[in-house]
Amino acid sequence: MNQKNSNHNWEMIWMLAKTDLKMRYQGSWLGIIWIFLKPLCIFLVLNFVFSHLFFKDNQNYSMRLLLGLILWFFFSETTTVGMNSLISKAGILKKIYIPKWIIIISATVHSALAFFFNLIILFLFLFAYKIYPGLPQILLFFVYVILVFGISLTFSFFTAPLFVRLRDLNQIWEVLLQVLFYASPIIYPVSAVPPKVQTILYLNPMTLLIEHSKMVLIDNTVPRLDHLLIFIIIFIPVFFASLWYLKKSSKNLIENM
Amino acid sequence: MINQDIAIKVEHVSKSFRIPQQRRNTIRERILSFSTKMTYETFNALEDVSFEIKKGEFFSIIGRNGSGKSTLLKILAGIYTPDKGSIKVNGKISPFLELGVGFNPELSGKDNIYLNGTLLGLTKKEIVNSYDKIVAFSELDRFIHLKVKNYSSGMQVRLAFSVAIHANKEILLLDEVLAVGDASFQAKCHQVFHNLIKSGITIVYVSHDKVSVQKYSDRALYLESGKTVFIGKPEEALSRYLSTDVARE
């Protein structure tokens, strides 16, 4: 009984996600290729500007930039669609009972898929540049990836119900994402900023995840694991708090839509 | 645990909606009107409603527009949470409130069967198994690969109804969904309806249609501005409802 229920939940997530995917790319000339094209174009622009102007001496700058960008897109897209997910499915939610987390997770399927396609491109580039990260490094990288997804979901669980009541949230988040983009070590390494500012940068959860990802995949080193541990120790209670908040705020959500 | 013979038990359920006199959904509105106090109008949609529905019973809910019928169904379906009181449901409930939930006009009829079926609680395997029956019942086999936006409204309803009746559930919540399609399809729907009743399924039915309420109901609940006026024999519920209705006019 329970087994059947949880299977059905995943079927529902996949069904909703599949419909979203079909809608997104139908009638589009290049279709699914946009998943690669969008980040690649932005990468080319940033790479052209920054690798020539500011970071000429930085070894493998382009690869660091590409890696940072891919992780960043994963974060920004997941949080954006996650936040909008409940509102955009208001038509269904008003007529049928569906657990809210199902709607939120199904909305993030597209960005997760896009991320994995982009990852393939990244690894092809890495091999072309003769960068071969070791197995422990790759495993660590996937821990970071799971954490990026984890913080994005946590954010969505908080903001998706909040967005129903406060419709400015998407505008605020759009601006904040711009700020966070420059506050994350994507186009520059953390070492390029003064130590005092570094501390502030680490308040942004993406800083650690992006910086450590660069260390494992491109420098093939093992970053400080105690920092990762602290990160996880903070992350887990916040994640459960977001689940609790979603459950609590679901109570009077539908009539406010 | 509730008695096994009871399908739905509703105890002292109340639900009110706060209707703000002016909406403040954005921060600007909130800041600008920070000093003036937010005023709400409270609308009591349901007040202290209690009843039990036995398994296999056909239970009708009647009342004027705005009497709380739909709110009650939405609470039974789990869409709304009651402010006070409790709901106990014994068995799988099918939210039949509206036909074709989640129907996407840009998708084909086939895709919509899968989408709508999944939302109604069917597993993929169950949909695959009853797919042919659903299509046959809807009489749309020639158009099933066509996008639903190209369907006539009658065709859309036929498709939706066909999916809905194949969502095998123990309790059905019906909100005036019987009058669909042309005369011959309606006759087919009534046939299905008869079979459902005979098969011992529990049905909660909301309607203005006196004929069907009288014909099918075992018991009826008459609601008036969120309060229970009468529960019991459908004839009496109907006559009370009709007399107050006439008195008002």
C-alpha cells in the first residue's frame, strides 16, 4: 500500500515534469538543443571578456569559468522554477489534492536534466584540455552537486508557499540572483579578493560549493573536508525546517491562490 | 479507527475565509498602507457541520449558490483544510469535482488521458490496462492523436468523463458532472452511473437537479449559508429546500 503510494508519487512527478518539458520545447525550432546553447553562449561571452582582460595568467581559467557557470545555472534555474511552481500549477491545485512537494520537485526536473546534459559537455571539455580528475575527486564533486540541488530545494520549499502571498518575491529574487552571481566565485577565484571579503563571500552557500568543485575537478586536489562537514551540519536542520514550513503553510494556501 | 461501515465521518467542521477589504499582495501596497489597519471581512462558508456517510450510500448535498456545498466537497477532497473539526475518510476518494483536471490543450488526447489519469490517482500500469476501454467509451478513437485544443468542447468533456469513470475509487465526489455530451452520450453516462451505484460505491453528489437527487439519493443534506438545515430523506430535504427557495422569490 505504502509502496504503491510512493511509486505513484514518483509517477506523478515524472508525468508533470514530462508535460512541462513538452510544453517548453514545442514549436521551438532548435528544441532541446537550447539546453546546451544558452549556457554555452553566455560562457563564450564571459570567457571572451574576462580571460583576455583580467585573468590572463590564471591557469585553466576557461574551464573554471565553465564549471562555475554550469553550477550557477543549476542553482538559479532550480530556485526560480521552484519558487514559481505552486502558483503556476494553481489551476490543478484548486481542483485536486496533490502534495505540494510533488509539484515543487516536478518543476525542478527540467533544471536537473539540463544540468546533467551540461555536465557531459563540461567533461568533454575537460578531457580535451587533458584534465583528468581522480575518482575520489569526482565522488566529492557529486556530493557538492547534491548539495547544490539540496539548497535549491530548501529555498523552493520556503519560497513557493510564500510567493502565493507575496507576489513581489520573483522580482526580488531576480535582482538578488544578479547580486549573488557576482558574490560567487564564478568569474573570479576566491583568492582574488582580500581575506576579509572572502569571509563575507563564504556566507553565500554557493561560494563553498563552487570553489570546492573547482578544486576537485580542475586542480585535482582534496579541499578541506571539515568545511564541507560544517556545511552539511548547517544544511540538514535548515532542510527539515523548510519541509516543516511547507507543511505548515500548505494549510490555508489554496484559498489564497 | 472509525467503524468499518462508515465511509466518511465529518465532525463539527467549520471553515471561514478571510476576505481582505483591499488586497495587499505586493510590498509596495503593504508599505503604503502600513499605518492603516488591515481590515478583513470574515465569510463563514461552513459552520459546525457534522454527518456520517455509510459505505455504499448515495449522499446528496443540496442548497443555494454560496451555501457552502462546494467548500464542503473541497474539504472532503483534501483541497481545503477545515478551521475546526475533523474529517475521517475510510477508503480511496476520487476527486471528481471538475472534469479534465490538468487537461493540456497542446497535448494529444492520448497524452491527456495519461496526464489526467495520473492526477486522478491511477498508476501508469492501471492506465495502460484500461487505456483501450477509456478510448472506446469516449468514442474518440479517430481523434485520439489529435491535440485537445482541436477538440470540440463536447469531445473534451467526453474524454474527461471517460478517464474519470475509469479511476477505480471507493468514494466518488461528484459536483454536477452528469449532464455532459449529447443525448446518446448522456444516456451512456446514466447507464454507467447506475452500474456504479449498484456496484456499492459510495457517492457524494452535489446538485441543483431535483430529478437526479430524488431518483438516486439514499439521504440528502440541505445546507443554508454554511449551516445544516436538514439531514435525512431526500424528499423532505428537497421540499424544504424548494419551499424556502420559493419563499425568497
